[in-house]
Amino acid sequence: MNTQLSEAPVREAATNGPGPAIRLATLPAGGAAPTVDAAPEYVVELRDVSCYYGAFRAVRNVDIKVAKNAITALIGPSGCGKSTLLRTINRMNDLVPSYRSEGQIMLDGQDLFAKEVDPVAVRRRVGMVFQKPNPFPKTIWENVAFGPKVNGYKGNLNELVETSLRRAALWDDVKDKLKQSGMSLSGGQQQRLCIARTIAVNPEVILMDEPCSALDPRSTLQIEELMAELKREYTIVIVTHNMQQAARASDTTVFMTMGEDRAGFVVEQGPTAQIFTNPRNQLTEDYVSGRFG
Amino acid sequence: MTTAARPLTRHRPLSERIIEVLLFLSAAVGVVTTLGIVAVLVFETLDFFVVVSPIDFFTGTFWSASILPRAWGVLALVSGTVLVAAIALVIAVPLGLLAAVFLADYASPRVRTVVKPILETIAGIPTIVLGFFAVNFISPQLLIPLLGRNNIGGFSALAGGIVVGLLITPLIASISEDSMRAVPRGMREGAYAMGATRFEVVRKVVFPAAISGIMASIILAMSRAIGETMAVLLAVGAKPQFTIDPTESVQTMTAFIAAISLGETAQGSIEFKSLFAVGLTLFGMTLVLNLISGWVVRKYRTAY
Amino acid sequence: MTVANPTAPPATPVAPRFEPALMRRKLTGTIFYGACLAAIGVLLLALTFLLIDVFRRGLPWLDLGFLSGVPSRRPANAGILPALVGSFQVGIFVAIFSFPLGVAAAIYLTEYAKDNWFNRLLQTNISNLAGVPSIIYGILGLALFVRLLGLGPTSLAAGLTMTLLILPVVIIASIEALKAVPDAQREGAYALGATRWQMVRGSIFPAAAPGIMTGLILAMARAIGEAAPLLLIGASVFVTFLPNPLEGSYTVLPIQVLQWASRPQADFQGISAAAIIVILALMLVLNGLALVVRARLSRHIQW
């Protein structure tokens, strides 16, 4: 029973690589980067974080450690507060009028919730890629140059635009049409443009909120390959509904669910392979096996 | 761009504060405008009421600002205004609503692209042009041949009302059409499924559901008709009188204000001051109508 | 058959009878449809007659001399250059003042204003201002710009007055354009570390620019066609020279039309109609301009 249930996602992953269990256990997607076994360095630490919309508590008492140069996946059923939590890390939810949060989020030893911290400055170091690609209604070049410009970048913008587009694996597609609208690209290309735009400001952490949910399978795969490439230099936190994606692409998985009070909480976190093949908690097992959610 | 060079704390730049203040001040221009309008009208009117009794002003039915003996019964101007607005509504309400229904429920997309621009063109015509049309076409080539030279002159409330009606028809049509189109398709389909004809759907489903927008459009159009100046200035003549006869020449409040400004009236004179009292009356009437229209929209807004 | 026959068997219960009377209902519907068509026909007819009447009277008078001449007591010599220049001056002042003010106010109300009573008051006030009769703005302009600020009856005072008149229109159009920009655009800019103003300037404004500029150009058309407030700002004089915007008299096209149309002679009606043709042509140009600007500014926008 147990084996059968936990096989489902693994079998899916098998189509993309060698023996899935082996791959997951020994070689996190992307290859040479630090593995989860080595004592990891943590970039972001959430300590007892709770999130509220008005009187409603959406997320309660979350503790998560995000390892450097790794991909951390947040999975869980709809409405369990994954996106809320993600949008708290770069203080994006500060824009929601009734929103407030408690606890601490440490970035390099500084608490992002501290009074003197400016959310704008936080977002310069913690970038974000959204569910639906949202390029600006400007040229491709201007889309990438926007972030560096607002952050007072003094170097050669053309070079930076090119490097960013190359890193986002988009350069070859667009190098002849940098003056065209960012919105004229295909969905997958738009999302890679948004990733290029994000890395152009050289953040330490990139948050991805279901970045592939609006894309076709081919584009999804391209984005996943890109993530594996990007984690050499960046730390990535991704919210995903797609368990296969979490299993394929992430190093660490955090499973969240909703309590009786409809507040989301973390059930279990650990190396992706362990969460998917050998979950410690029944709730996790039910979810990853597809019995719930 | 190293981490050390990018602290998380940062004072919000002064320029951001300044920009926000400038934006706020721009938004506040509207309030200043309103206060300015009220202040000017009230102060100058009080000045006028030192000379003329407000009771005579608001209850009198004779108005003669320039010719002796002077009379300051604003009801003469109010009646002219209301007469013209009423004629305009008699014309514009059926025309506007029929056009709205046609656009919302009958016209194919292709027909819409032809009919919409007709309405928009009429809405975009400067009102002085409609005044010209009243004097040069509506009166001499439509009303006089129809009613006879003895019954109607070159200037009449009717001629003014007709062109003002033309002017406010697009307003009624477009607001009403918007609220009819906002009625969900499901409500229409429900009625069709019970065997209703298209006309029955329009009359029994769409119309009642869109009634708040329709009422609001009519009240707004009334306010617009009362405040219209250039079209009536040419069309209705300049004879302030308390009448409900549409074939008579009248003077509206706006036309009086315009006539005083056009003339050689000295700015300190009592005639000139009466302009503000008439202005305040006009402002009050349109304000009440605008508030009612807003209230109707809020009160009867249907949530689909 | 008023007395029921007691011996007759009780009527068997039958399904309620429907009498759809489809013929009659369809006929009513057809009549109504006919009325709709008639209404559209009346409007189309009125517009056609108006244009025919204006062109029939005005075209013979319309030539280069009319465009470059100055008003005269003899219709044959009369021209509209001062009025044309006056209208341009007023139009340009309106654009200069209402663009920054209107857009800034709209940006404040959509992007900055918190939801409190004062900001709601600002918003309500703007929609109420849109319903104030235009001539009332003339009274305000007379008191504020002509007298209080001492600008005199000049085209500058006229431009400021017309700015106040069309500002609500510009603000409402701009607010609609800004609200139509998806929130994803705002978040995209914020996520890159943009401040609020950087977000507005770099992302939201360009996205809303087509709607904002269209609204502005159409408002300018309205300012050029509307003349009632300017009656109080001294536009009603006989001007035979090109107006200086800061000093001395001016006039505008609609007022020139009014003055000529108020005279009984057919020739004056003729040059009045010719001036109307010029106004209508200006309206057409501005509407065309709005289309072009809209297409040009939206070339990067697809949503």
C-alpha cells in the first residue's frame, strides 16, 4: 500500500531521467551544486511566521530554513497559504491593505520585519517571478533594463541586458528583436523574460509563485532546466501545485496544509527525495500520494 | 552590487515624499474648484440680496434686468429653463432609450459599428452648432411650415428644446446601453428559455434590471439640459416670461447669464450682480439633480 | 351558460391551457423593433440635415481669404484668423495645464490614496464637478482668474477656466485607464525593487498612456468646441488682430459663430456656417489624432 501510493509521482518523474529514486536521492536536479547532505548554508530563515488578512489568520507559526544555492519547493493544497507565505518573504503582501505578519524572517542575519527595514530595499534583494508572466508593455530591452534603472545601476546597461537574457536562456530567441514588445513573445518566452528581468537586479533569492502554471509542458520543462542552471548563483524558493515538478526540480520540499481554523501550517520539510519517498507524516504521505489535495 | 552595498534599511527619498504631495495637491484642485464656485456664487449673491429681497427673487414671476421698471422674479427664468428641459426630455427619453435597446439587444456587431459613431458624432458636435441648426433649420424649415407663421416665431422654447433634446439623446443612450449590457446573459437566456419573445425579454427582464442606470441617465440628461447654454442662447430668444407655452420665445437661466456677459453691462451694476444670483439658482438645481442621480445609482444598483 | 348543468359529468381535470398568442406577441415585438429603427433613423436624419444645412450655407464662403482674414462688417471680407488663433491658444493652454494636473490627480486617486473619507470625498467631488453647467465655470473664472489673479480677460485666463471645466473629464478618463492596468503590472515593478513612483512612472503610466492621451485629446476637443464660460471671460468682443495670450482681448471660434449667427442677414449666417465647418474640421482632426496616438502608444500593449 505504502509503496504503491508513493510511487505515483516518482513514476512521472521517471520520464525525465534515469531511475527516479536514485536521481532524487543522490543528485538533486541541476547536478554539481551542493547537495542536501553537506551542511548547508541558510540564506533565509523564517522563524515562527504568522500571516493575517484582517482578523483571519492565513498562515500560522511557520519555521522554514532556505538553503543557499538550492531550490526549495513549497507544496500543499490550494488555499493553504503557500503564496501568502512566499509573498511575505519579499514583503509583497505589504501592498494588501489589511495584511500583517508576525514572527521573523532573517535574511543574512537581518530581520526583514524590523521597523527600520524598507520593503523596497527588501525586494531589491529578494526577486519574484509570478504565476502569470507579467512583462511590462515596453520593449524587451526596456523590460530587462527596468530593474537596474530603478536601482540606480551605473554600468553598461546593454551588457547587463544581454547577460541577463543569456542567463535566462532567452538571448538567442530575442537578440534580433530587442525593440519589440515584451508582450509579443510566447508565454514561455515571456516567463523567461520575467526571469531575465528579475536576475538583472542580481537578487540573492528568487521567489517563484507557480511560475509554470500558465505554460505548456514544453515551456515548463525549459523553465525547470533554467532553474537548475540558476541555482548555481541564486537561491530559489518555488511555490508549485505540480508535485511532479517539485519532485523533479527541487532539492528541499516543504509541505504545508490547512488546519481546522483554515490557517496554513508546515507539516513537514526535508530533502525532496525523502518527502516524496519516505514521508514521516501521514498528511504528507496522503498528499504526495495523491490521496488528498 | 555586493550584499554589503545594499542595506535593507533605507530612508525613503525626499523626492518620493515631494512627488506624493504634488500628486495630492493636484487631486485637491477639484475640491478647491468646488469651494471656489460655492464661495463666489454665495458671496456675490449675498451682495445682490442686499438690494433685492430674496423672497421677491425666488417667488417673483417677472424678470426685467435691463429695462425699467426692473423686476427680479427668477421664476420667469426658471420656467423658461424647465420648459426647454422638459421639451428636450420628451424628445430625448424615447429616442435615447430606443437607441439604447437597439444597441444592447437588437443590433449585430456590424450594425453597432455604424450606429455607435452616429451617436458619438452627435455627442461631439459643439453645442453652438446645434443653436445654429435651430435658428436656420428647425425653426424656419420644420416648425414654421408645420405650425404656421402665426403660431410660432423664429425663436421658441420648442426650437431650443428640440436641439437640446438632440444633444442629450446620446447621453441617455450611452449610459442606458451600458447598464442594459451589464444585465447578465443568463437572465436573458432564462427568459428566452421560457418562451419569451425578444421584446418581452427586453421589457420584462432587461429593462427592469437596468432601471437604475436608465433613471440615472435621464436625471443626468435633465441636469445637462438645464445647464446648456450655447444651443439655447441662439434658439429660444431673449424674452424672460413665466409660461408653459412651447411656441413662445423664452429666456433660460444660462441664456440670461450669457446675455448679460455679452452686453455692455457695467460689472458693478445690479444687473451684473443678478447674474450671480441666477448662477447660484442654476448651480443649486443641477447639484440637486446630480446628487439624486448618484443616489439612484447607489440605491437601486443591482448586484448580479 | 351561466348555470352549470348538474347532470353533466364533472369536467375532467385538464392541463392548464396555454394561449401563447404568438402572432400578437410577435407583432408587438415587430412594432417595437420598428420604433427602435425609427429612433435611429430620426437621429441619423437630424445629423444629416444638420451637416447638409451647414455645408450648403457655409461652403461658398470658405476659402483661403476666410481662413486668413479678420472679422469685418462686410461678410465678403470677413475672416476667422483671430478666432482660430484664439482657439488654438486656449486649446494649448488647456493641454499644458490639464495634462499634468489631470494625470497627477488620477494617479493620486488610483495609486496613492488610502481608502478614507477624505479621499472618497475627493473622488465624489470630481464626479459632481463633471455635472456642473459649463457657464458656472465662467463665473468662477471671472472671479478667480480675471479679477483675483488680475489676468484680465485674456486667452490665458480663458485657458485656465477651460482647464477647470475639462479637468474632471480628464481625471475620470485617466482613472479608468489606470484602473484597467492589471495589478500584475504593479507587482512586477515592485518585485524588482521599484518605489511607488518608479512603479507608476515606469510601468503603470506607459500601460495606461493610450487611454489617458485619448481622454486628454477628446477633452481638448471639448474645450475648443465649448464656449459658454468664455462669454464671461471676455471672449465676446470684436477682435480684428491676433490675440496676445497675456494681454488684451481675444475671441474663439464658437463665439465668432455666435456673433455672426446672431445677425439676421443671410450672408452673416453664411460666414457663420463657414466658421462651423472649420470647427467641425478641427473636431475631426482631433478625433483622428486621438486614434493615431492611441494606436501608437498601445503598440507594446496586449492584454
